[in-house]
Amino acid sequence: MSAYTLAILSLLFGAIWWSFLHHLRRRKNSQKILPPGPWALPIIGNLHMIGTLPYRALEALSKKYDPIMLAQLGNIPTNVVSSPRAAELFLKTHVTVFASRPNIQTAKYLSYGNKGMAFTTYGSYWRNVRKLCTLKLLSVGKIDGYGAMTREEMEALVRRLKVAAVAREVVDLSEKVEGVMEDMTCKMVFGRSSDKRFDLKAVVQKSLVLLGAFNIANFVPILAPFDPQGLTRSIKETNKAIDTILEIIITEHE
């Protein structure tokens, strides 16, 4: 049996098994009162109804069903909230119940097993990490301590712009501001300006793109080993680049 045939059979078996488990789960939840929502297809659920403009598709569906709607995104049941009153219930009244983050593939790699404050599950670990960030990174004293450096960087930028204006040179203001922001960030995090040994801005931008990308493996896990979009490869490459940067910084501080 060829590897291709084996892969197809594995995918088919996984699809049948998922459909069976989904059917059992629906029967188990049939006695529960669930929000209304569109009928879901096997495997993909309601993903085919989202389209290229998810916010418009979800708005149209919520008008058809309810401001609190249940959508099946792959194998993930998802509550879609589309009114201020419903949002208050989720984000204020019952905030601790719905405070956890989804377990997405990108965060798993880039946040070292969802250990970052933005991606970890709500609980004691998250509270401790938030407390640490508040006290050590975001305290009033810490932020005020960067005031002199911020003024120095901004004054240097203004001087460079004045020189360019006198010389009647064309200036890409966005590029200049990005450069200043990068230097300020590096000084805050590493204690110095940007390092020529690595491109921090490129790594950060790539990470943000990957975090915002639609990854089918998050919704249909049986497709994850096949990496149909090539995202897993890009995520691992970016994770390796982050490791390299961290190794350089850690080695310098040993």
C-alpha cells in the first residue's frame, strides 16, 4: 500500500470517526438548552457559511437566528454574540466562565505551549503571570523610567527630519517612526538599540501574521498532520527564529 493511499484511508477513517463522535456528542447534548444556530455539516460544521467577510456573515446569521447563536466551526462549538446586552453577559456578568483562550496551533509553538499571558488558560497560572507583568513590566515607576529615553529618541527623530527638510529630501515618515519604535522597544526589552545579528521587527511582524491567519487545523484537527496550508512549517520556522534571538540575549546576560 502506497503512502498516498494510506494517507487517504487515514483521512477517510478520521472523518468517519469524527462524524461518529460528533453524532454522539449531539445526542448527549440534546437534553441541554443550547442557543439556536444553523445546521452544521459533518467535519467542517458551519465553516462554509463564514466566507471571506466573517463579520458580515455572522451578522446575517445572528439576525436570522438570535443575538446569541451557536455556530459549529469545524469540531469547535462556538457562541457568537451580536448585541450589547448579550456581550455584557459574556464579558462582564459571566466573565470568569468565558475568560479562557482557545488552544490554537500558532500560540502552541510561538508561546511555548500556550504559556504566554495572552494565550494561556484562565486560572492561577494566568493570574500569577499577569501579576508579574503588572509589577515588573507595566508598573508606573517602570514606565516613568523610560520617559527620558523616549524623549531622547523622539528629539533625535525630529532633528533628523529637520535636516531632511532643509536639504529638501523625501522622507518616508512611516519607516522613520517604525525605526524609532523598534529602537525604543529593543532598549526597553534588551537594554540597547536594535541588534544587527537579527531582525526583530521582521520576526514580530511574521508572528502577528501567523497569529491572525486562518488555520484550518485549529478547527479540523485531523488535517493538522498534513499541513494543507503550509502554516505549520512557517510557524516552526518563526519559532526557531525566536529561539535564536532569545539564545543570543540569554547568553549575553549569563
